[in-house]
Amino acid sequence: MDYAKIITLEPGKRGGKPCIRGLRVTVYDVLENLAGGMSHEDILREFPYLTNEDIRACLAYAADRERKLELQKA
């Protein structure tokens, strides 16, 4: 998935953390909720302005970041 159009980085917003479509919801917020047991449907109810694609973009961003960390270690 190409998350580049969904995940945004703005220095003045949420401390420069990666956010979803310029909103004040961070990738971390979504991942933390998923890790805490919330389903996609739960997250969409909690944040009605998000989409399933936004959630998938967060997962893709995290996976890509992890892959890049592994490459740096090699």
C-alpha cells in the first residue's frame, strides 16, 4: 500500500509525529488502539472521520518503518 498520501508529517502538528491526512490523529493513536484490542470497526466508531484505508495506511507505515530499522541494523 502506498501510504504516502495518507500519512503526513508536519513539524508543528502533534510534535511532528506521523498523522493521518493532516488530522490530529497519529499513527501511534491508531496502532495503540489496535494493540489494545479495538477492532477496525471500533476505531471507525471512535474516530468517524477515519476510513479503513487510513487504518491500513497506519499498519503499512509501521511495517515499512520496521523494515527500514532492520535494514539499518544489517
